[in-house]
Amino acid sequence: MNKKIILVATVLLFGALFLIAYTGKGSTYFVFLKYVPGGDKTGHVVLMCLLSTVLSWLLSFRYLEIGRMRVYYGIIAVFVFITIEEFLQLLSPYRTFDLMDLACNYIGLALAGVIIAIYADRGKVRQNKT
């Protein structure tokens, strides 16, 4: 599949989610989350896992090696973005800063790292060290 199409779709999806959240319409559009086990927190884990996995793929699974650990640039980028975004919620009248949201975001990033590592070990991911 064309990476440009995936990139545009990802940007549109997450752009729409942030627009809904920052305009105070989240309770209207995300009402289904009350039926999901863990609700909003599960949503944070799943969305950050998805975003960081897709971004890592778009960046051809390039990584930074820290000791014996590989840290993917896609995961680093999402880590920086979501950390800044969560703290910016302190300035928004429609958002609420929540350390549990941030923790769930980080769990999603860790899950993405594990998923990528499993596929890399099986030779299903062609990685590029930079």
C-alpha cells in the first residue's frame, strides 16, 4: 500500500480526534467509550500503539540503538508529541490534564515497541539503523 495514502489517512484521523477533543465535543463523539472496558484509558493505549506503529512503518522502522535496545524514531516522535500535548491541556478550557492518560499513552508506545520487536525478530520487519 502507498505510504503517502497511509500518512494522509493517519494525519486526518488523528487531526479529527484532536479537533473534536479541543473543541469540547469529545463527550458527544466518544460516548461509545463507556461501553469499552477501561473506557477512555483503553482508547489512549490503542490509539498511541496504532499511531506509533504506523509512524514507525512510515519511517521504515529506523531506530536509535541505546545499549542493546532499539528505540524506533516513530515511537520517539509520538512520545515527544503526546507528552507536550498532555501538558498543553493545562491551557485548554475543554481538556483536563490527567497523568493516567499520559501513563496509558506510554503503555501504548511500549506495546508498539514490543509488537515491532516481535515482528523484527521473526524477520517480518526490515529495519534501518540510522
